[in-house]
Amino acid sequence: MKPSQALHTTFKAACAAALIGMAASNAAQAADIANGKALSDSHNCVACHGPNLNNPVSGEYPKLAGQHASYVYWAMRQYQMGNGNPNFGRNNAIMAAQLQNLSQSDLKDLAAYIQSLNGALVLKK
């Protein structure tokens, strides 16, 4: 085998191993929708965001059902990091208190659950 062929074969094997590793990593970090539902229930999210998180009790609260998980996750992280400072993160004392003790994994599970719900959000084109 020529040196260039050996290098090419080694490169292909390394790429394949990297892809397998990334796939395994993503599977291990997959969000747990059932845990997200349990967190939603235990933190009484429906008290403000309404039944099925799709009918808020006030126009001040957003509809959550069906929202993209990545958006919901980062919004919740911003509430956690805000510390009441409107210049850093989101500023809402109720949300900050609700999310204070949740891990990032919990937030991902909760966000995945929210995304899994059928909602009335409409995308405009």
C-alpha cells in the first residue's frame, strides 16, 4: 500500500470513529420527555401557562406548547442566570424562582416536553 493510500485509509477510519462517537454522545444526552412532564407537573407550570401549556391564564404569559426546544431551553437558562438584572438574562422573579434549582439536563428535558406538546403557535411566512 502506498503511503498516500495508508493515510487516506487511516483518515477514513478516524472519521468513522468520530462519527460513531458523536452519535453515541448525542444518544446519551437525549432529552427525557417523561422527566420533562414530571418537572412541569411538579413545578405547576399550568398555573400560569394554562392547560397543556397552551392557554395562559393571562396575556402576559406566553403559550409554550410546541415551541422549539432550543429556544425554550435558552429562555429558561436566561431566567436562571438573570439574577434580577435586566441587562443579563431575562428578568422575572417568578420564573427565576421556579427554575433556580433545576439542572441544565432538567431544563433540556422540560424543553423537549414542551416541544412535544401540540400548540396553537402559528408560523408566519
